[in-house]
Amino acid sequence: MEIDFPLTKIKEGKIEFYVPNFKKFEKEYKTYSSVLPVFYNPVMKLNRDFAVLVVQVFQMEKDYQITVCEPLAGCGVRGLRFAKEVEGVEEVVVNDLNPKAYKLIQKNISLNGLEKTVKVYCEDANFILSRFAGKGKRFDVVDVDPFGSPAPYLNSALRATKNGGLLCLTATDTAVLCGVHSKACLRRYEAKPLRTEYNHELAVRILVGFVCREAAKIDLAIQPVFCHSTNHYVRVYVKIFRGAKKADKALTGLGYIYHCFNCLNRKIFNKPFPENQTCEICGGTMDFAGPLWVKELWDKKFVEKMLNLANVKDLGKNLNKILWKIFLEIEGEPTYYVLSYLCDFLNIPTPSYQSIFKKLEKEGFKVTPTHFNPQGLKTNAPINILKKILLENV
């Protein structure tokens, strides 16, 4: 099959590559990415920037030549960036079921002189992952970046990841994970979501919890090292370890988050409780989300290495800003409060973000910002104390 559609050359990171001439499609469609003959989404550049940084830190920890697989490659930009920008990559396998994508990836490999490093396939994503699922064939890094949910590819991706390897997952079905479509969330992720002001964090925790449960079914354990919620998607990175005992231990990271819509109190449990949990602050009945991951979402040492490397890689101010916020919230409480939401709830004007920070710290409470929301803060202050401080500030 020849490339029978107009192309345009663009640059991202250290590579140049061809994509369909999306200006033509932009005139006809509001969202052109899904109608291109070969998929490419420029909005996901930040996602790919973070992926390059995470994979480089992972490779530095391993200190040997790594192998990478991208089973849903589109035009191949992510895999090509791994090959070009991550030092210590021995081989990158990129794959796409679309024959047009296959031809375009071949062209982009040649353009960047990566024929020795990048291998391209034109097969079903689950098939290519299963092909490399046997001992001695698995990858150090598997990056699944689908249009929608990663759930259909998860089992194959887990089996294709080496012991001690890194699994990277994107979910763009945030409306499902954030509770807009609760039945779809139960169907895809076997978890109950909640529509709360901190639902973007719940989305990440539901996804990590789902990965943990699916991994345990085949005696694999997970360890989250990094995640972020940006634009229309959530992204998680977990290390994979083999062994039934390790899987059992990983399952202790699962639990439920109970939320009181009457007073905005929330509680975290490592085991399920009856649905009619009573709020100890207002006496209301609490609703819940889960099962989901209730332990740490980030590995502090891993994120520190990312921070040190980010300036060297020169991946942009936006990435650095998000990464710094994440570093600050690593040891923060699970779930966050949104200042403007709280003030609307109390029917008072929204005070200065920094002033509330200082007052909470003065009262002896821990408080951190969060990358999940620019108005968000994580604190161990009970909701009644937080409300009291806000009301005193009026």
C-alpha cells in the first residue's frame, strides 16, 4: 500500500516526522485527530514529553540497554522519540493495525535514520503483545496509548512486560473514570466512580487499582512510580514484579474512599465497609468510590530523578511546572479540596490561595498544592476545621 494522502512534516522533541496534512481535515471537522487516515494528536505532546522523561529515568536505574514496545503507534512519533531521545535504548518495537500507519511509520523511521533501532509491525495490538509475552522475549517498557480506555489491552501488556519492567498507560475516557458514566466505569474498570471536586484523582486511583487487580490475576504485582492528570486524559506508570506473594502484598494497596455530599468530609479505608457509612462530622450518609488504589501514587526518589533530569532534557516550562507541583504533593493526603468549590459550598467569597495555605500551616496542619487542580490543596485538616478557617477569613 502506498501513501495516498497529503503529508506535512513537523518537529517534536528531537525528531522530524510526517503526519497527514491536518489543515485539510481541520476545515471539515472540529476534532480532526479521529478522522485522519493515520492517527496523530498534537495535544498529546506533553504526554509524550513526560513519557520520554520517565523512560529515561527508568533506563538510568536499570543501567543497561532497554527494549520498548508501543503497540498502538499511529504515526509512530512516541516510539521514534524513545529511540532518538532516550539514551540506552537497544530496540523499539512499534505497531499499528492500520496499513496506512504502517507505511507512514516506515517513512518516518527512514527520515530519522532509525532503521537499526526501530522495528515496525502491522498487527492487532493484543496479538503483537502476546507474540512477545514469552520468557526471554518480553520488553523492559510497554507503552499503551489508546484512543479511549486501555482496558482491552491490559492483560496482554502485563504479560509482555519483563519482571521489574515498566508499564505505561493512558486513559482518555476521563468522563467514565470521573463518574459521568458510572455504568461504563463499572463495566470497564470494575469500580464505582464518584462525581466529586477531586474526581480527577479518583480517576487515577481507579485506573491504578484496576491495573493492580488485573495484574494479581496472573501473579504480578505493581508499584506506581509516577502519574499525572492533564487535559482530557490520565496517565499512569507502574513497575511490574512477578510472584504470587508480591501480588498479594500489592493488593493491600486497594481500598475505598467514602465521601459525604452533605458536608464534604471524606474517609479512606483499606477494606470495604457497608454502603450506609455515617459521617462522623455531620451524621449524613456517605457515598463511596472503589475499589481503587489508596496508597502512594508516586515514588519520591523516582520523581526527584525526573526533576533533576527535566532541565537537562529541556522539555519545556509547562512540564517543569507540573512536575514540581507533583513533587510537592507526593506526601500529601489522598484526595484534595478545591478552594473555589468549598467557598461556593459555604456561599462566601473565595480568599487568596496563599492566605489559606499560611493559616493551615500556622494551625499546625500539613498542606500542599496539587497538580490535579490549580485551586486544589491537600491537607490533613478535618473539613470542619477547614471550613472554620475559611469562614474566619471572610
